Amino acid sequence: MVTVESILDWIPALGVIVALVYYTITVRNQNKTRQAQLFMNIHRQMTSKEAQMDYLDIETIEMKSYEDYKQLKEDRRMFSVLAWHFSYYEGIGVLIKEGFLDIGLVAKMSSGNIIWFWERFRDGVYDLRDKMNWVRWGIEVEYLYERILDYAKKHPELEIAISGQIERNP
């Protein structure tokens, strides 16, 4: 038989359960909100007028080897443009790898730029890694590129253009 005392004994337990459910929902919503804010900050940076103007410059840069890299360093403006983009994509790669940002958001918004960028400069990166022993240079950009390709394969409905997939020969 249920007594008033037994009901009173269960009220604190129910209160704890309700609080736990509320806390879980709140934390999940905060995490989604933070991820959206982070993504929008990244997106805002990439779509700034300055970044768009730099992108016009980056289309003219050739860097397929260590020698190209040395020559590029002589033009401080162009070197800065390339270095900014590498750093920017490296940062996104780290955020994806560490689980702070969902690859789906990035793939849907910037897959074309990321694929184009890595495919354009990867030969130079590989050469720099070999000749300068910079084994981690561009590693997070490469990681980001590979995650974009993985995502594109799993979501063909997005029609993400996958071009020139070249594997590095050891």
C-alpha cells in the first residue's frame, strides 16, 4: 500500500531526475549554440572583403616546390596571403579533429575552397616537408581536405565536386 510517507520519500529522487534531464538538455543546447557561433565567426572571417580580395591574389600564386616557396617569400604581400590561408585552414582542421566543429557544416559551406586550395598547393607542401623536414607543415589542412572528401563520399546528394584525388607516393 502506498502511503504518504513513501510518496514523500520519492519526491527528492524525482526532483534529482528532473534536474538531471533539464541540465542535460541545457548543456546540449549550449554546445550547439557555441558550435554555431564558432562556425559563424569562421565563416564571417572567410567571407570578409579582405579575405575575398586575398583569394583573388591566391589564385595567381604558384607553389609546387621548395624553389617556388623561396621565390614566393620575396613578395611579402603574396607570401602573407598564402600564409594566412594556410593558417586559417589549419585552424579549421584542428577544430574538426578535436571535435569542436562539425565537418558537415564546413563541407556544406566551404568544401570547394578547401578542395581547390589543397589540390593547388599540396605538391609544394610535400616538397617543403621533404626538403625542409617540416613534417607537420600543412598537416591539418591535409586532414581537413581528407575529411571533406570522406564527407562528400558519404553524402553524394550534396554533389560536392571531388576532383583530382592524388595520393602521395612514399
